[in-house]
Amino acid sequence: MENYTIIPPQTGKAFTMKKGQILTVMDPQGKQVSDMVLFNLHDYGERISSGKTLDFEESILLTAGNTLWSNRSRKMVRISADTNGRNDFLLAPCSKETFEIMYDYHDYHPSCLENLTKNLEPFGITQDDVPTAFNIFMNVQFDVSGKISVLPPTSKPGDYVEFEALMDLLVGLTACSAEDSNGGTFKPIHYFIKDN
Amino acid sequence: MENYTIIPPQTGKAFTMKKGQILTVMDPQGKQVSDMVLFNLHDYGERISSGKTLDFEESILLTAGNTLWSNRSRKMVRISADTNGRNDFLLAPCSKETFEIMYDYHDYHPSCLENLTKNLEPFGITQDDVPTAFNIFMNVQFDVSGKISVLPPTSKPGDYVEFEALMDLLVGLTACSAEDSNGGTFKPIHYFIKDN
């Protein structure tokens, strides 16, 4: 049994990993999204880029075998395993405004943007620096007209995605806080890092 | 006849506009892409966000009636007219690495990222600050498997898109430098700004 670190529901973590190490992100109960952002550990100006990744990978959908690229056109991680197979790289992390604008909910609501910012601030990252996240297990459907629908994840308990670091990284990772993205309930996310 | 400013082929411009003004971006010869990035004129940490826009607009494809949003979940511009109807907000601006990685071209090649950076640097914007652009007239096709194909634009000579500024803006705009995005030839882009 691997020694997982637990991200409690509606929270996040930030941590570093070295080139060559493998990060496993696991959904212990199923149907739970985890937003992931990546920064070059030695120069935070370099960060994960949806626009560069979709361009170089020539695909909106990314799974085992695909690479996630930086805004400087360099490889950050390779997806080395993906037992579920559906992730999203279109939508920005949910923020308090997401709940105000899309759900007319105006009280306090935890969000991935808040949880990423809170955990990355000790490293010197500000909220404006948080890019569009790679949304592990997020089930965003689209058709050729471009219409987007967010459905519950298809992930089952124990499903996981593995990322091999292709440079030294600072990682932000959440257990997502949005009702509609997670089948209506908030579950933890587990992760661990191992040497290759 | 409007007094257009000309962006020569494979170059770019940066300029400011005030809330309420309307920017018209016109393709004088047809089949020419123009990459556009937007910053809050009074705080460059706020910039155009593909991830927030696709989320709030619930669509990958954006045309007249749609709004382009910032990373702080605020409205930057409303698309008030679009005579062509096909634009892209998936792919990052072409960079010298685009030509190296995707086309195995290793000599100097102009790029939208270089042209945006060069023109925005006098305002204090660095290359790392340049976000995924809204790619006017760019014809990126995709299917439900996620597979992306870049086809020549469908724009005809004189086609234009109008953007109404919803805040004071710093704008970066190019005549795109990538062969495959522009039907193999490089043409100018014309623009003008008028009061509403």
C-alpha cells in the first residue's frame, strides 16, 4: 500500500517534485475532480499552458501518452498512466465568481482558485499567476458546435493518473469545490510521489 | 471610409482603448488570422483568460454576442459584430518553438508571441505575461474525440469582428505569422477604434 497524502474535500496542497519522479493522483471514492497547476521550480514565470499543450498535442482531450507543456514551449510532465481516461484542460479553476456568475450563489464558497492561491502563496505565487489548471478526472463534454457541458466524472474508486516530471516542479493540487463538477458531493483526493 | 491602422504581414501592434470604445479588426484580403490579447489598462495582472471565457460562455466557439472574460472573472470586451463567425480561443500564440517542434523549422521565423512581446514590452509586459490569445478568424476544427486540425480561415476580404471595450484596455494585436493558419500566405490586418 502506497503512503498517500490526503487532500481533504474542498481543500488543496502545494508541493515540489524532482525531474524523473512520478506523481500519482488518485480518486479514492470516485467522481471527484482534482485541479493541477505546474510551475518550473526554479523560475515560476514558466508555468503550465493549456494553449501550448492543446497546440502541440493536437488534441483537446489528454490522457496516457500525452505531454503537458509550459508557456515557454517546454515539456513539464508526461502522463504515464490514466485508469479513467477523461480529463479537462479547457476550463479555469472554479473561483468565488464562478458560483456568483454561474449559480447565483453569493455567500462564501470554497473554490479551487482560492485553494491553489492559499497553498501557492508561501512559494511566492499570486492569484493572478495561477493559470488554467489541468483538471484531472473532470468530465467536460463538447460537441462540434462548441457547446460545453460539465458532467459528473466517470472515475471509479481507486482510479488514478500518473505524471512523470520532465523538469523540477512546484505543483498545486486540489480536491475540487464545485458541486456540478463532482456529482454533487465533495470527496478527498489522494496523491503520492515516487522515484522513477 | 474608416481610417484604418495597418498591421503589416507578420508583425503586431499594441495600443490602448477606453471603456465604451469599439475596436474593429478587419481582414482586408481574406484568410488572415489576427491574435489578440487584452490587459486591464490600470493593472496588467488582469488579462484575458481562455479558461474563464470558455467556462462562463459555456462554449469553445465565440462570436457576436459572446463576452471575453479576464482571469479575475470580469468582462473585458463584448463581441458586438462578426461577419465571418469563426474564431479560436484554444491555441496559444505561435512562437519560434511552434515552428521548431511542429514543423521542424530551425531558422529564424517571425511569430505572434514575438510580435506581441515586442509591442507590449514598452508597456512593461514580459513574454511570460502574454496569455493564450483570442485568435480572430482562426479556423481550428475539432471533433468529439478532441482531435484538433488547423485549417485556412474562412474569412473573405473585408470580413471584420467588432469588440466593445467593457473596461479600459491595453490591446496586443498581430497579423499572424504561421503558414498553416493563414492558407500559406501572409497578409496585413487592419483595425480602427471608434467611440460608441
